[in-house]
Amino acid sequence: MAITVTQLTTFLAITRGGSVTAAADELMVTQPTVSSAISALGRELGCALFERDGRGVRLTSAGEAFLPYATDVVGLLDAGRQAAREAGEVAARRLHITAVTTAAESFVPPLMHAFSDRHPEITLALDVGNRESVLDRIRSHRVDVAILGRPPADERLGAEPFVENEIVCVAAPEDPAVGRRQVDAAELEDRPWLLREPGSGTRMLVEQFLAERDMAPQTLTLGSNGAIKQAVRAGLGVSLVSREAVGDELESGRLGEVRLRDGPARRMWFVLHSAVGPMRPAVSLFLDFVRAHGRELSG
């Protein structure tokens, strides 16, 4: 008996929802249907894929090992379906992009607009999330390309740097460190440091920055770039953010920049795509456009 697409989609739905009930709701089928499909998949593989975890279930080590393969198969089938429709002119060509919040709130919309002007035949869609959710979407083939900061080492992903992501330290305009020629990061240990939510690349950056300098300041977690900027402006603390996110505030004087002598290393924005399976023409066009756009900005 061969593994079926229904079994794979059921397996992925249980993984996402954490229970048979959640999977049944997502797939709009009965719970016995879900249980039957996952039992048949387990028999075909010769191992249990889930184990009980309170009221729900969690992946076994076998399930963890099987997950990326199931993700690729289902994702590639969806991509193949779209490619076939586009080749047969059944549906308009489309490109689904995901980007981390900082990029989506700054340079990604103008980038999409410029690409759309050059390729009006391609319909664009944009999802926004933190680093963790963006990586999950591109790995599961739910989007075509992703834009974020430093990517993880993952042979299933292709990653290309295309423009610099300058990181700056921001404080309230009246902070005494603002306006000084250079400041050691250690001098700011008495201030609270403001962090994004767990799963955010910016949060990871700040935590790594503090750990590398053996700094252990008080921290405050906020859920968005907007909240970080408002808290900094109110004098609640300092933070590291992409210049893309605070350029207007720095120019207008609503925020102040602290010039760090030992600031973060140079970083880049990356465009990611799946390295598994063939690449659709729309994806190739967008990658070529981003490479050219990066050269224009760098030049």
C-alpha cells in the first residue's frame, strides 16, 4: 500500500494543530477520518509518528525525521499544480512573498511596486511575520520567496544577500549618550534594553549582542517595531534596530542615535527560496530583479 497525499496532508495538519481534533477542524473532515489516515501512514512506515502529550499529541523522533520530507512532497505538489496552471494559462502568474516585519514595513513594498511595474502580468501577495514564522512558511513551500536578515544554515534553502541591513542603537533624544562621538556598549548597561517578541530576528540580535559583551541589563519585551519606537521615545530604554525601521524618526529628531564604538557586525538583508525541486519562472524573474536592485542600491 503506497503513501497517499491525504495521509501526508493529515500528518502535517496534526503537526501544526497538535491534536487530531485540530487537524479535523482544519481539513474539515471527521476525527475518525484523521485517525484512520494517520494510522495507515504509520503502518506504511512501520513506526509511530505521534505520542500522547496531555490532551494533544507531539511528534516522536520518527515523526521529526519524517516531517521535512512530508513538507517538501506536499509543498512541491502545490507548486507543481500552480506551475501547470500557469503553463496552461488557466490562472494568472503569481508570486507569494513573505518578509519579516522590519523589511515589510520599510523597503519591501517599494521593491514589490517596482517589480510589478516591470512585470504587470505577475500577481503579488505578501505575508508578514517574525523570523520564525517566515522561515516556517518558506520551508513548507507555502510561499515562493522570503526576505529576512541572516538566514540559518539549511541545505533546503537558497539564500542570497542583496542589500545592507544597518543596525543602529536608539535612545530617547534627551539621553546623554545621544550626540556623543562614540559610546562603549557597557556604558548603557544601566538602561533597560527593549526586545521584540520571541521568534524575532531583532530579538536574537540584541540577545546575542548583550551576551557577547557579558552584559546583563534589565530587559523589557515589546511586540512590534512600533511599540519599541514609542517606548524608546518615552525614555523606557534603548534598543538595537534596523535603520530601515527608524530612519524617519532619527531624521525628525523623535529618536536619538547612540553611536557605539563596539556596535554589531555588518549585516545584510537576504532573499530566500526553496532549494528543493524546480524553480518557477516567476520566482526566477523576482530573484533576478532583487539582485539588480541590490546592485543599484549598493552602487
